[in-house]
Amino acid sequence: MAEQGSKTSEFWTMVITLCVGPLSALAAAAAGNPTLATIIGAITFAAPIAYILVRGWLKAEQAKQIDLISPEMEAKIQQIVDISEQLTSALNTKKAEQPKE
């Protein structure tokens, strides 16, 4: 059963990256470091795309729709995805616990 969009790790990875990334890049640019701003901007652009693609690929592997990687590599990728989902979940929990001003 598919999850509602706002309950998926892909959605929250995108939201967090879209909020935090540009702010970090702007702060670096304001501090007079355009190189750092460019690097942060590139990571902000690439990270959620890479995560979403890898997560989709892993789901297809697990559903046996494709078979491009070994079971050992699949398990390692799943561990990485699980860790990133735990981090996203922890960030969402912390955000929900913050008092409203």
C-alpha cells in the first residue's frame, strides 16, 4: 500500500533540503564566500534528487521489478536509506516539538 505523499521520506527530504539549502547558500554568499555558496547550492540541488532516485531504484529491486545489483549491495543500500529515513524522522519530531512563538 502506497503512503500519502506527506508521509514519505522522499517528501520530507525534499522539503528539508529546499528550506535549509538555500538559506545556507545565502548565508555563505552574504559572508562573502561565493565558492562555498556554489558548493552548498550544488549539494542542495543534487542530494534530494539522488536520494529519491536511489530510493525508487531500491523499491523496484525489492519488488523484483528489476535485478541490477547483488543482494549484498541491496542490503547495504537499504541500511543507508534506513539511516537517512531515521534522520529525517528525527528532524520532523524535533520540529514538531518546538514551541510555537
